[in-house]
Amino acid sequence: MTIPPHHKVVEAPPVDRPPLPAGTLNGEVAVVTGGGSGMGLAMASAFVQAGAKVAIFGRTQEKADQGAEKLRAMGGQVLAVGADVRDPAKIADVFDRAEAELGPVTILANNAGGNYPVLAEGMSAGQWRSITRIAIDGTFFCSTEFARRRIAAGGRGAIVNNSAQYIWTGFPGDAHSAAAKAAIATMSATQAQDWKQHRIRVNCVAAGFFPHAHSVNGQNADQDVRLGAMLPIARVGRMHEFGWISAFLCSPFAAGITGETLVIDAADRLRRTLTSPDFIPPREREVIWGDM
């Protein structure tokens, strides 16, 4: 793997050097949606590193079990459940199971989602709903179930949501996902106001490029270098960085932070320059999202 000579890359500490002191989240129970793989698993891993017990929703039981196996290998106490975040009744069942097996749920990480490129004029109603229902409905249903339980228990809790850096700019072929991720950010700010008197904090992480095995661009060393060369920080994000930021926002060290969207995108939003490559309309590209 060759780093462009004009780039001085600053790497994050390795995954075995977490930034939060050991035991920071002792006694906490976190529910992570989409926690069986990818960014959700990175969140769940960071919670385990900080001492929390974790319940993960997976798209299927098999997916949840795969993630749980990795978390248990880290020493985590984990519950794995295959459940659909679009179904409020299933969500309530998962919270019931988590509280029966692990204790009162005090942290919620909304990560469940999906994405694929479709030009807006060719997007079917089913394609629109396949992304927006998981991201918007799922985040809302899980958050309100969590909040109702915390309010009934006397308050205190933290929610962190997975948004995206393109909520301010849009992205070609991404009308469904950009709309959903923007809705998550504004929903978070509103819920932070609704629930502040109950000491429930709600924040977002707007993530840039975090390649992993299940992302569209995958995880490939040469590809990571090509993507990183486009970014001011000169590298893509590392999955454990995303997990650590999420865990920090749910920790006592972020007690004064709520209603915020924290951008972690390797300064991708700063890439505008006076001269750029010629613009190719998305419908004329071989790959809608561009070559990666």
C-alpha cells in the first residue's frame, strides 16, 4: 500500500487502545440496531470496551449471532436478537428481552439502515421506502420506545444516531438515503429538546467514508488509499474510530452534549477547490456514485 508522497497521514490509535477509561460504562446496558456487522458492530464493540452490556438487533438472527460471537470474544455480555426495526411490537419485545436478561436499557445506538444508488427519476416507491422506512421509521420507533421506558424509570439515558456527511450536500443517486439521514439529524435535535428535562441526551454522528466488508465500496487496501487521497486528512475513517466517537457521546464525558450532529468525515466537506475535474452528469456515468 503506497501513500501519496504529498500526504502526511495521522492515524488513530489501534483498536486495543480505546480512549475511554476502562469501566466508563460499567452498569450501562446498550441496545444497538444493525449491530451484527459494519458500523453497528463498531458501536457495540466500543460499548463493550467501555464496560457496557450490549443487546444487538440484527436483520436476521444469524447476522445478530455473528456479531455477538465477536463481542463475546472481547469479553462482552451480549444478547443477540433478529428483529425488524420497522415493527414497533418487535422493538418492544427486544427491549423486554434486553431488560430481562441484561438490566434496564440506558443507551440506544440507532444504526440500522441500508443504501444503494438509484437516480431519483427512476426510483420506485418500493425503493424509496426500503431505505426511508428502516432509517426514519426505525430510528423513531426505537428512540420513542427507549424514551418511554427511561421516563417511566425516572429518566437518564443517551441516544446516538448514525447519520451521514452528505445530508448538507446530497449525493447523486442517493435521494432516499440523503433524505433519511437528514431526517435523522433533525429528529435527533427535536428529541433532544423533547426529552432534556428527563436527562435523555440525543446526538448524531455524521460519518464520511468508513469502508468495511458490507459497505458499497468494501474494504480493500488499494481502494482505501485511492479514497484517502481525495480527503484532506489523507485517509478514510477506521471503523473503531466511529465506534469510539459513538461511545464517547453516550458516556459521562459528553454529559453536556445533546442535540448535536458531530461530523467525522476526514474533512471531506472541505474539499471544494477553485479548479476540479470536469463534472459528469450522474446518468452519464458508468457508476452513479463515481469510480471508487
